[in-house]
Amino acid sequence: MAEKSRVRRLFVALIAPKELALKLAALAPANSRPEKLIHLTLKFIGEVSLDQAARLTAALATVKAPAFTLKVQGLGLFAHGPFWAGVDSPPELISLIKAVDLIAQEVIGLKLERWPPKPHLTIARVKGNPDPRTIALTQKEPPSDFGSFWVRSFSLWESFLEPSGARRVLVQEYPLI
């Protein structure tokens, strides 16, 4: 890969509305690093050249997908650390994920994702073992209901890895129809 100043570390995501993000952030475990940007990753791109980033930015603008409602329910914890809120998988979300995945394959040469995906909103990165409160939250029956939100756009983000966590900068927002 080229020198660091000539690459961009990118991902494509849906961003949780501020009110929901604040509600979810309040649930972050004590031994975690809460996300500054609570999001659903549609596709992690990784490090690409400046030319690939420009081509990807343009290609994502060709996505013609409808806006949709996303229901947020339940909490979970992946073994590698992310604490998350579950979302449903309406057909519009799955179609959007597939469209972004296909563009990343065609423009950058990335492998297509394995299916089915487990869509979720990343809330925090847990360090070490989860505390009893976090475990109880993830096992709650019925799962906590955080309501729904209207998804009107998706966006391309650049991520900068820093000692305090990832810093993200919006590259481009793409409206849904």
C-alpha cells in the first residue's frame, strides 16, 4: 500500500439520529470506549488510494434506493468487543447493503460480504470482560425497544485511528429517494 498520506481509510454507514444516539450512548458499559458516531456500517472499505476514494465517492452517488424506516430493538455484544443495538432488516436496508457492496467490489475490487449480515448500530467498544449490568442488558426479554427512525440518506466516512479512538470525518452524504 502507498504511503499513509496517499491513502484514505473509508467506510459507508447509516448514522443514528442524535436523540437515539444519546439514549443508546447512555447504556455504554463502564469499561468501554463509547462511539462518538453511533452508526450502522453498510460496508467497511478500509485503506484505499486517493484515486480509488474519488471513484468510490462518485460511484456511490449512482445508488438509487428508497428511504425507509429502521426499527431499533435489543442490545448485544460481539466477542471481539462491539456493544450494539439490533435493528430489523427491511428489504430496503438489505438492497442498500447489496448495492454498496457491489459498488465496492466493482470500483475497489473488495470481496462481496458473506450473507446474511447482522445489521446493528455500534454503540461502544468494550475492553475486557463485560460487567454484569451489560450482560443483563443483552439478555433482557423481551428485548428493549428503542423505537424507529426514518433513514433518508447514507454516507461515506473517513476514519483516522488515534489513541483515544477513531475520529471520523464525513466525506459525502447520499440522499435516498
